[in-house]
Amino acid sequence: MSDILVLYYSQGGAVRDMAQLIARGIDSVPGMRARLRTVPKVSANCEATEPEIPATGAPYVELKDLEECVGLALGSPTRFGNMAAPMKYFLDGTTSLWLKGALIGKPAAVFTSTGSQHGGNESTLLTMMLPLLHHGMLIVGLPYSEPALASTTSGGTPYGASHIGGASDDRPITEDERKLCIALGKRLATTAAKLGA
């Protein structure tokens, strides 16, 4: 079995739910399985520390997770049209992998949840791609051959999976958003399998 890392940061739970749907799509591809990981919060208090193992949810990511996996799905909520600080902070610490070229040629996909329809979901997906491109990763999006991409009135873009969570992050993931998350995971895993053949 080959692992694909599903790395996410989630504050309200929507991005975590999307990560689990993407993992379902990955797991549907023979020979592939999802490895769910998260990143800790960033604190302005320099004495604040997170426990080594989170109380709930996926374990915290380590650099070896990126190195060992054959692909990456990266997810974050939108913060003013960009990824959340905890994810950016983690990615800023991946220089050692960049120096080794450890991620070159691996496929990657991105996903996000925003508070509103025009809350920056596409700009967040695009800016999440930038560090992945610097690492030499191959970006996988969602083609319009996915029927839900043409019918969605909520989230979903050709750049990656997205969800419109509402101002209080209390809107459930729609059926189209669910289908697109699963499709993105499946497409990522299929691409990784082809690249590894």
C-alpha cells in the first residue's frame, strides 16, 4: 500500500470533514490509502505549547509524513483569502525537504472552507498551491468532467474542493461538495498510482 498524506488545519470542523471525504476517495483506489494528519495552532504567547498528541482527531504531522507519502492533499480554512497561519507556519518549516528535493514529482491537491460564497475560496486554493509548486509538486485539480462541478451552487472549483460554511461555520457540507471532495481524493490517488507505475 502507498500512502497519500491528507494534511489539514481545521478550527470549526468543516475542513476536517472535507479531509475525511477526500480520504474516502483516496482509499477507493486500489493500492492507495490516506494518512490523515493535522497541524497545531499558532499562539502569540511564546510560552504556549500544544501537547505532542492532540486530544482528538488526526495526529500532528511530521516532516517524515511528507517524505514517505506518494502524494499530498492540503486543506485549510480561508483567512482573508489565504490559508490559515498554522498551515503557513508548518509549510515555512519544510525547507529541509526542499533542499533535498523530497517532494519533486509528487502529485498534490488543495481544499478549503470559507464563510461566504465570495469569501476567498479560490484565492486560498491558489495561494496554497504556491509552496507546493516551489517544492516541485504536480498540482491536480478538478476537471469539468466531474458533473457536480457544473451543477454546484455552493462550493467546488476547478482549483480544488471547497465548502461554503457560513459566517458561523454551521452549514453542512452539501451533496455536490461531498461528491467533489471524494472525486478530488480519487483523482489524486489515481494520478499517484499512474506516476508510480
